[in-house]
Amino acid sequence: MPLTPAQTVAELDKFIIGQKDAKRAVANALRNRYRRAQLPPAVRDEITPKNIIMKGPTGVGKTEIARRLAKLVGAPFVKVEATKFTEVGYVGRDVESMIRDLVAVSIRMVMEEKQAEVEKKATQMVEKKLVDAIVNTKKNLATETPIEVLRAQSEEEYRAGKLDNMLIDLEVNEPMIKGMAIPMGMGGMGGDDMMGGMGIDLGNIFSDIMGSMPNMPKKKKTRHVTVEVARKELIAEESERLIDKEAAHQEAIKRAEEQGIIFIDEIDKIASKGGGSGPEVSREGVQRDILPIVEGSTVMTKYGSIKTDYILFIAAGAFHISRVQDLIPELQGRFPIRVELENLGKDEFFKILTQPENAVTKQYQELLKVDNVHLSFDKEALKLIAELAETENETSENLGARRLHNIMEILLDDISFNACGAEKKVIKIDKPFVKSNMASLIKRTDLRKYVL
């Protein structure tokens, strides 16, 4: 049973502090996908996702909410920046490339799943090949040992992992023609990026033709590798052979259509107040190019066509200079849900340092534990770090939660540099330690109080 909105919010709370409105919005959008899937086809086809616009400064969790949501349900996810796109007819990325990127992510996800399904069978097939190669190598060294005994010994040692570093001669098929992709399209009109997703791979075409001819001789190549390397390569090769690629591609396209999530960042940078020229016209042109993608259209990719009608689009921006209302009305209408994310203060920073499963303090503890350095953080020290982060964001550029990474790097610089793993060290990060190592930052912060 898919997660309820409340369960989705609870899962997001494990990694993201605050921003309840944004979490509720994406949780409802996710549940509505499940509800839509349960409806009869005639009704289901009429229901499209309610796209979301998130408004808030950098570092408050906009991208992380969308990324975690996609990871939670195993949905294909792509993040793009609106400023990277240009109006049709200009040099730069065309808006359809975001759909091709989504399909590529979906293809990779499905192929990984299919490989996991056939891995056991592929492993058994590879074991026979490798044992044969091992026996052939051993046979030259132990000519008097019966072949049956050699094979039994080799199988036992192979399964126990005792032969992983043994060098063997492995005969593999070499492609008759190496892959050579020819991108379609001409520079200046979107260039390689515009049609790169539909590029022609001559190597694949000729390989398929050669493979369809049973009597066509295949060029063999002998490689001198370890058993461990050979096993990895052969399992990947056998798995690929066992997978029905055409069916996998169709499943991936279907998944991208029904479950795909596209996060369009910096959408405020293409907002236009209208009536201008030059950049203003270009910004509005990008919006008009994005519009049919969000409305629902068919995009061609090298894996087949994909409909964008049911993809969930989440747009985000700081909107410091422009407003959501500065987007063209047609595009605004395609993003009916708008949520404003709150600025982060010292209380939120303290929670970010202590509560999430992936808290930055826990990350540094695990990293330094590799070099036998065991860190512990005092509560008062973490409160001071949170206060410093808040003050720095107020008096200089507001980086949101990313400011914590900046402060933690400065704070633990000496410890990281001197950690070598030679002996066990137990270090407690307390308030005096923070004051000592962050003295220059604290002094600079104090001086800013007197600057008008």
C-alpha cells in the first residue's frame, strides 16, 4: 500500500527540518498519483498532476524535498535549471532536453532492476566459463592431475573466493565496429544538445545487423585478467544478453510518463515583467517553450516517444527581484499549487545539526572515524554553531542551511588535516573549542554590528 500523505511527511521529516507547507503539498501530489492509478481508464486519462511552485531563498530545502520525494517512491527524477534553456532558434539547451534526461534516468533505473533479476542466472553461467578458464590454466601446471579432480578443486576454490587474484586468459568477443554516435541537428539551432537525445549510433546499428546473421564470424580477443575482474565483466555482459532491451525501454518510458518528477530550479530568473526587449523577450520565449511541455505534449527520444501529460513538475525560485505573477499567465495556470518556504533561523539550524538521519555532524563523525578519530558534539557547542550560521546569513549572503557546511569545514579543518589513523583519538567539540577555532569569524561578526 503506497504511503499516505501523513506517512510521506513523516518520512521527509527524517531528513528535512520544517517547511510543513511544502511537505504537505508534495505529499498530496504523490498520493493523488496513487488515487489516479486506481480509477477507470476513461476517468484516469482526464486527471493531470497539479504542478507546484516553491518560493523561498536558497538553502531552505526546496530541491531536497523534491529529491527525497522521488527517492522515497523510486520515481525517475531530474533537476534542471531554467536559466540553462534558451528560446528556440538560439544557441543553448532546448527545453525538450529535460524530458530526454528524465527518460535516460528511467532507463538506467529499469535496467538496474532487470540486471538484479537476472543476476543469479548470469552468475551461474559465468561460473561455468570461469571455471573452464581456471582449469585450462591449471592444466598446464599440473599435467598429471586428472581433469575431473582439477575441476572439482577449482569449483570449490572459486566459490570460496580463493582464486579472485589468479590471472587467467579470457577469450571475449570484440565488436566488429566500435560505437560511433552521429548527433543530428546543426550548430546554432540548439546544436548537438537539441538532437543529441536522438543521435544515431552507427556502432550499435552495425552490431545489431552482424548479430542477426548467425553465420557471420565474430572477431575474438584474448585478455589476461584476474578472476575477480573477469567475473564482473562477464556478469555484466551475460546480464545484458538476458535482458529484453526493447521491453525494458518501453517499461522505462511508461514509468517516466506516469511517475516522473522534473524539478525546474531558478524559474524566477526567466520571469519577465513584459513590454521589454532583448533579455526580457528571451525570458518570455523560454517560458513559452516550456509551456507545451508542462501542458502535455509528445517528445521524441532515441528510445521512443514519451507523453509529458502526467509528469509532475515542481518549479522553484527565490523570487527576490521578480514575482510569481511576473511569469506569463498561461504558465502560472499550469502551476496551481504555490507554497512559500520559511527562512531558517538558529532554532532550525540547531535541529538540522542534531535531528536528521543525515545530519552534517553525523556525516563528519563517520568520515573521521575512518581515520580512528571519534568526535562528540556538546549541546552548547551546537547552539553556538547555529547562532553563528544565523548571524552570518543575516550580515552577508544568505546561504540557508548550506552555511552550516561552511562553518563545519572551518571548525574541523585542523582535525581533518591531522587525522592519519595511527592512533585512536577521542575529541569533544565543546563551546570553548568552537570559540577558539572560530575566533576570526566571531570577531568579524561582532564588528559588523557597528557598521551602519
